[in-house]
Amino acid sequence: MNGGQRRSGRRAALMATLGAVANAVPAVTVLPSLRLRLFPRLSGFGATDHVALTFDDGPDPASTPRFAEALAAHRVRATFFLLGSTLADAPSVGRDLAAAGHEVAVHGWAHRNLLLRGPYSTHHDLLRARDLVQETTGQTPRFYRPPYGVLSAAALLAAHRLALSPVLWTCWGRDWTRTATPASVLATLRTGLDGGGTILLHDSDCASAPGAWRSSLAALPYLLDECARRGWRVGPLGEHGLPPRRPGRDGFPSPPTGASTSR
């Protein structure tokens, strides 16, 4: 290899590294202290008299219908971020959620960290999931949440092109762990629970400890009762009063319409 070839190789390696770094920059929003302070819309802050209730990783025929039953008993609707792969296996559960008045949203096709995927693969993942959610439930999804809450530049571009608004959360129950209990889920939620916030729970254990969803299900009635005592309405993101996107101020700028989706 001559000197010119070595320099070209180093430049290519440098460009690849810079591209990977740029793609990963939005992932810093997974840090709650930064996200809650600088990106309120992305965090899910809405009307102060309302709390958005959201569930990830379904639908699962063993668990999701139980959450739907608990919500029906309290006359509460929620947003379910569905995985394309699980919806493909349980389409009737997804249809039942929509028929019950719940909002369905996109969690991607597979529960994989997007930092391990390129722009083309990321776009295909979201497109495939969005289309299946729409075809199966009859709803046009409005919202998107990446697996693990880890955003990438490629995911932001894909979401923008597919008219999906990324929304993470303001509090969660850490309900995916093997040691989670109904009491621990409630205690963890209370540390960040407030009017205008967005709650994250899981209605499936596809990416959690086996059976971990049972702790969330047991905690759910107590959570809903507490929100009612505090005078907060509980419902889906579509009724949460999220402010409009303000590029450059409250979230990442919208990517240019001519941006590439190549690998």
C-alpha cells in the first residue's frame, strides 16, 4: 500500500467515525436530567392537569389484554407503543386495543438499539412497523418511541419523513427488572410523577425479565387512583396537549427534506 492509499484509508476511517458520532448525538437525550430540562416536548410534558399513560413492547396476548381490562375498569385510555414483530404475531390484540379506544403508536419493528443500525435500516424498521400498525388497527400512528429510549440522527430523520413525533417520558416504574414489585414500581413512579408528565410502563416482557409485567399490572389501579386524588386526568398522548414542535428550541431541528437515507 502506497502513501496515497494509506491517507485515503485514514480519511475514510475518520469520516466513518465522524458519521457514527453524529448519528449518536441525539442519544444524549436518554439522560433524564438533560432531557427533562432542555427537551420538554420530547420528554412528554403536556397540559398540567393531564397525565399521559403509555405502555411499551406489546402487544402480547398473555399480558396486554389484562392491562386493557384494568384500564376499562377505571374508564381510562392510554397510548400503546407497539413493536411490529409482536403485532405481527398477535394482530387481534392490536385490533382490540384500537377498538377499545386506546391510541396505538410505533416502537419500531424489533426491540434493538438503533445506534447499531444505519440510516437505511432504521428507516426501513420504522416504515415497516408504522405500516403494519396502520393496516392492522386502522389508526394512523402519530407518535414514535425508540427501543430503550435511545434516539439516533437516523431515527429522527426517519420519524420526520414518516410524520411521527418522537416522545420519551418524564417518569417510569423500572418495571422491567427481575426484582420489580408493585410497591417498587409505585415508589419509583412517585419520584417523578407530576401533572403534565408522561408515564412509561410495560405491558409485555419481550425485553424485560420474564413475568415482570405483573408488577406493573398490580400497581396500575393504585397509580390511577393516586392521579385521580391529585386531580389529574389520565389519558393518551393524543389528548395530552403536547406543544407544537419548535425546531432549534424545543427538540432537534427538523432534518432537510432532501437528506439522504442511504446506508
